[in-house]
Amino acid sequence: MTIRFLRTVSLASLMAAGLIAAPLSAQQAPVEETEAPDTSSMEPSAVTLNPSSPEEQAARESANQRELAMQRAQMRTNAENQAEYEARRSSYENQMKLYENTQESRVRAEAEYAQIKQLYDFIHTQWQADVAACNAGDRKRCAQTPVAARQ
């Protein structure tokens, strides 16, 4: 274990010494020019010195036209797909609004029904109590006979 540690430490110190020494030696040695020459001059390029033949130019133009046509077709397809997506999305959103409105209407109708049922149950319970009291002999709680029915 200590041998491996010593190897690592010595390797690290050698690398550090090399990294420190490298910049010093680079500063002392003259720089040799190994870069490619500047090609941005006004000299004509190989293409302009040896232009394409009319057949090559026609073939290139034809290929460019085919590529342009394919790109335009792809753009049309993309636009159609986008329009279809937007239509479906709009339809979905409208359906969701309709569903939400239906749910809200249902909740309101159920609340209204619950109120009406509560009132009905109250009135029905009161009527049953009146009938029971009338049958027990409390004539004040008996139903009044309409005037037209008495004659």
C-alpha cells in the first residue's frame, strides 16, 4: 500500500515539475511558424480557375431545384400538420369547456333539487303530523273543506 502511494506521489511530483518546466522552456525557445498560409487572399480559387462545365452546372441547378421542391413540400406538410393540430386542440378545449359547463350545471341542478326535496320533505312531514293529529281528534289541524265542495 505504501509503495503504491509513493509511486503516485512521485508520479504527481514529476508531472507537476513537467508542467512547471514546460512553460519556462516554451518561453525560451523561438516559435517556429507551422500554421497554414492565409487563404483569404484575393487570389482565385480552384473552382474559379477551373469552372464547372455547363452539364455540371445544369445538374447542380437541377439538384438544387429538386431539393427546394422537397423542402417546400415538407414546409406545406408541416403547415398542414400544424393546422390540424391546432384544430384538434381547439376542439378538445371546446369539449373540455362544454364538459366543465355541464358539470357546473349538474352541480347547480343537484343543489336546487336538494333544496326542493328538503322543502318537500318538511311540508310532507308537517302534513303527516296534521293528519295524525286530525285523526286523533284535534279538529283544528284537519284540512279545511273548500267552500265550493260544501254545497
